[in-house]
Amino acid sequence: MGQTLKTYFRVLKLTKKPSREEFQMIAKVAGIGILAIGFVGFLIYLLLVEIPQLV
């Protein structure tokens, strides 16, 4: 247990706060990913629910 805590603290010491540019890039990539997944989900919804009603 003690070794695990030491490992956690060592990792925390290596981390750093991202710069403003790094944060903005991460936020953009995450936002694009969320939008892409939502769009795919919407297409699946259209294909499985709405289009069969029109045919």
C-alpha cells in the first residue's frame, strides 16, 4: 500500500498545468469529438426510426 501511494505522488509531481494554448487545443478536440458522436447518433436515429415511417 505504501509503495502505491509513493507511485501516485511521484506521478503527481511530474504533472504540470497546461498552457492556455494546450488547454484550448484539448477543448477543441474534445468538442469536435462530442459533436461527431452526436451526429453519428442522430444519423442512426434517422435511419432506424424516421425513415421507416416514410416508406
